[in-house]
Amino acid sequence: MSVAKKEYKRVTVKSLVEMKQNGEKISMLTSYDYSMAKIVDAAQVDVILVGDSASNVIAGHETTLPITLDQMIYHASSVVRAAKRALVVVDIPFGSYQSDSKEALRSAIRIMKESGAHAVKVEGGSEIKQSVTRILEAGIPVMGHLGLTPQSIYKFGTYTVRAKEEREAEKLKEDAKMLEEVGCFGIVLEKIPAKLAQEVAESVSIPIIGIGAGNGVDGQVLVVHDLLGMTHEFNPRFLRRYMNLYEDMSKAISEYVTDVKSRDFPNENESY
Ligand code: KIV
């Protein structure tokens, strides 16, 4: 079903709720730097997530845990300078909001003040309710993240599908309701059964954005490097690759090396 798309000069947290109400699906994609964010924004992606997945795809860490608040602020400022239309949401990194709500608020304020971003995202449900509430009370929009929450990977042990069992599914539904009630403007649901994700999306009035959560939610998010095929070793079932940039870039760079070695580059027209 195609839905008439309303034009937005700048997507806001209110626009996202409006999109859900109008049945317009929300597109969300990560970016971590100015050049990529410029392309993503010009392609009319509604929400740019400065994800802590930067820890994996940019810094090469195995998990999202090592990235620091200062590093997230650096990535976020670069993205904010590029984003003219999209809403920019920034992950508060692991260790910057879990210990108490004051620390959570301080971290959120630093992100908003020093990067110019529009909202923050945090992982978890009832365990972080106080922190979420405190950030919201300061006037900072908060997005939740439930299901597979990569900052808790050592608790889960694996990156497999979450909430397949009744108890975990029930907790996830309660957490989603709680996040809506305290005032979050949206929730990311990662790697959970499509049926459960649809049930959650239908039970709340705020947008539910899925990654590996099926098509019954209000929007989709992917890591841009995965979508472009730059991360060719990562092959989860939910990922649709729109390009194979790893291959194309490798070929281009090999050609450059050949041209330098053979003295073909630079030629006369490329010289002063
Ligand atoms: O950090 C990230 O990129 C994310 C998305 C996978 C939702 O949280």
C-alpha cells in the first residue's frame, strides 16, 4: 500500500508521530561522519542515527561497549553539520547512563549541547526508567531500544533473536508501554519475532522502528555500511544489501595502486 508522503523541511519528533498516524513508514539509517550524512540526508532519510555501532564499523571493535561519550559527540557533531532535513538521534554510549539518573542526564546534556543533535537513544526498559524520565524532564527527546540491545551482549552471550519466549516477550511489551507512558518519542526494536514487533507497534501510539523485526512496524533502520555492502563479513538474515561497495571499492583502489606503480597516474592533464 502506498501512502501520500507529506513534505517536511525538517523532520521533528512530532513529524514521526504524524507519520505513524498517517501510515507513512519511517526511514532511519546510521551515519557517523559528515560526507556520509550529507548523502543520507539528501536521499530524504527521515532519521539519522549516530549509532554506537560506530564502535564496530568505524573503530573496528568487536562490540559497542568501548566507544566513549567524547567519541560519540565527535561523530554526532560531524553528522549534525550535514543534516539539513533529517532528525539526528545519538546513542548514549555504554557506561554513560547506567549508574544513575544524574549521570544519564549529564551525558544527554553533553550530547545535545556539544553536538547540536536533536534527540538521544538509550537501551533498556524498566531498569533505566529513572534515567529516561530525568532526561525527558530536562526537555531532551528520548528514543528507547528494546529486544537485542548490543550494549548488553555479554549478558545475552549471543546475537540471536530475542524475546522468543513468553516471559521475555511479556517484559518487552511492558517495557514498550512504560517507555511510551514516560514520554519517549519512539522505540527501536532489534531482532525479535515479527509477530511480537507488530503487536507492540499496534499497542502504542509512538513510532516503532525495527531492525530484524519484520514489516509490521512503523519504520526500518539499518547500519549504512551494511546497506551499502561495505561490511561484507556481516550477513544477518534481516540485512538487505543495496550495493556491494566492498567489491567496488577494492577494485577501484587496486586500479589506483596499479596506475601509480605503472606511472600511468598522474598523466599530463592531471598535472600542473
Ligand atoms: O548503534 C546502532 O547502529 C543501532 C542500530 C542498529 C539500531 O543502535
